Amino acid sequence: MSLKPKDSEKTENLDVITFFDPLVKILRYAGFGPIVWRKDAPANLSCSYCAKTLHIFTRSTYIFLLWIWTFIMSLNIFYKSLSDAETFPGDGRQNMIVKLLFETPYCFITVRNATIVSIFLFRNGNILECISHAEELRHKLISLGGHVTMQRFRRRPIIYIATALIIVTLWEIHEWACWFNPDIVGIYSDWPMAPLPVTLVQYQYAALWWTFSTIPFLLGQLILCFPVLFAYTLRKFVRYINKELISLSRTNTDSPDARLTGHLGRRITELREAHFGIAHLLQLVDAAVSDILLVQFLFDVVVLFGFTGLLVQSRSAEPPETAMEWTFYATSAILWFAIFLFHFSFPLIHMAEEAERTLHLVYTTTLLSPVLFQESYKDISIFLSEARNNVLAFTGGKFYYVNRHYIITCLALIFSYIVVLTEMLDRFYGTEEIKRHILQLSKEVANITRPGSAQSGVGYHSAPHS
């Protein structure tokens, strides 16, 4: 008789390592996954010392070229924007805010992705260790009698990986259709890299953009799936603690049965230790991904501001924006608002909300079970203190918590920005329209009063003699 577990049993007991396996494999095959070369490493992650050295050298060279391209591209975009404003002062971009809005999103997208990929290369080993710690904690929870498995969330890695790849690819295709369309600009058109004395051909610039802008965008969005999967894992652990606390609160402890009271007291101690383990795991995970979350939030907010500003500005722009440009601004603003800022943050917010329930459930247990509270006063007091003082939520660089207040803050920032920007652009374009009318009226007056004009003597000749 075979001792190997059946496929159905293996699926039902989905562990944390298998849960993260699709994401780790994709990044490893792309050359940006964790590299382990120790002899005692897992076979699917180990490699020889020479292969590791070559791999690190290749990755470091790519990152170095990526940052060079990011600097040159950003410099060229801002220089070109300022030069166009001086060359074509009548197209509505002579206002400094409008000039910055027009090119800011593309620069910040490239800087965002380069920063996320660079941070991940320094933290991927820590992330791999956090996955191992999460699996150890899962076994500890199972030893307490719980059926803790990631089976319920088994499709989440594929969903978020597919969402990241498909959304970014479609957005890049739309972007290329707007700015790199060969039917409009031609593949052999010149692209001056001013202020540098270099001129690229259109297809050369497009190839560099694909290599150092599109690929890092795909990698950066895949890297942002790690906090999402960690949030699902921690949410599963915290939910098990909460279910056990609910079960304890429903147990009748009013009877003087010392055996039952002692059993429930030991259970409180076990749950408190498990909760402390979850808090410790979250600290390790947050130390590995908090900088990535901070970069993602700051740059995505700025990019959203840029595309929203371009969308608001396009209704009054002169010359008016084309339909393709307008739809690109609209879809980009919706994409950054609904997908990058919120869709990838909702699992983190749900985990924080589940963790907030623990404190209320501990309070409920003490109120509904006074005998248990007297017998396990020390453990329950420590449990209450830990649940109150340890905020189980991801942070952005230790500056803010990713919870429901995060959503309110983002919405407040976005709507305040739209109101202020709309008012500024209305004033700007209203002033420009008044200036054009005054200039047109001045030209008409100058034509009327110009010497030799057929109308120049009207109203100034003396009346004929009778």
C-alpha cells in the first residue's frame, strides 16, 4: 500500500509554500526570484556558486542600465515638455502646472517600477524566510487542533498574477497605440534625446522603452502580489484565533467544574501564544515589504494625480485632445484608482479588519465567562494588552497603516485634488480666453486706426459745407 498522500488530500491541505509557489516560480524564471546556493537548500531553489555569481552580475547590470534609462528618459521628457511650451505658447501648456501634469505620469511610473524592483532584490531573501516562518506557524496552529489550510484561497495567487500581467500589458498596448503608433509618427522618425546630444530612431526608442519601462512595470506589479498573498495567509491565521475565541465565549463556564475551567484556561494560554506568533510574523513581513508599499502608494498617487489632471485638462485644451488621447487618460485614471491603489490593497485592509475583531472577542470572552476570567486572569490580561497595543496591519514605511482609514485618506486626497485642479485650470483657461479676445480686439482697433486705411478717417472728417 502506498504511503504517498492522495492528490485530493494534498489539495485540501494546501500549505503556505505551495500557496506562494506560482509567484515565486514566475519571478525566479524571470531572473528576479530568490537565489539560494547552500547545499542544504531546497532542490527547486538551489544553484551552483558560479551560476549564482553570473546571475547576480546579470541582474546588477540590468538594474544599473535601468536606472540610467530612467534618468535619461525623465530628463528628456521634462526638457521636451518645457521646450514645447516655449515653442508653442498657444497650445495651453505655458502654465507651469499644466506643463508638469502633461509629462509627470510617465516619469513617475518608470521611477516607481525601478525602485520597487531594486528594493525587492535586496529583500527577496527576507521574503523567502517569511514564507518559511508562515508555514511553521501554520503547523503550530494545526498542533493546537485547528484545520488551518490555504485551500479556500488557492486561486488567489493565479487571480492576482493574471490581473497584474493582463492589466499592465493592455495598458502598455494602449499607450503604444497613442505614442508609438507607426501609422502616425513612423518607425524611422527621429526622437531627439535633448538636452543630450543624441538622437534615436523611433523604433530604437520603442525598444528601449519596452526593455527598461514595460518589463520593470510587469515585474513591479508581480512583486506587489507578495504583500497580497501574505495578507491572505495572516488573515487565515487570525480568523482561526477569532473562531476559537468565539467558541470559548459560547462555552458554559458557570459550573464549578475545575477540570473544564483548567482546560479552557490552557486554551486561552495557547491562543495568546499563537496570537503573539502571528504578530511576530507580521512584523517580519512588514519589515520586508513596508518600503515597497510606501513607494507604491506615493508614486501611484502622483501618477493618478497626473492622469486625472490630464483628463480634466483635456476638456479645455487647445488644440483639443484626440479621442485616443482622451480615452487613454480616462482609462489610466480609472486603472490607477480602482486597480493599483485599491484592488491590490483590499486584502491588506481585510486582514487588518479581521485582526481588529480579536480585541473585541477577548473582551467578550471575559464578560461572558467570569469564572474563566478569574482562573486565567494573568493570561487574559496579557492577551488584552497585546491585542490592544499590537496593531496587526501592514504599514507603508512605518508611516501609516494600511486599513480602512487608508481608503478614506486616498479618497479625500483624490477628490480634494480634483476640486483644486479644476478651479486652477478654469481660471487659467478663462484668463487665456480673455487674453485672446483682448488681443483680437487690439488687432481690429489697430487695423481701423492704421494710416491709409479706408476706415481711418471715419468720424474725424469735418462736415461738408452747406
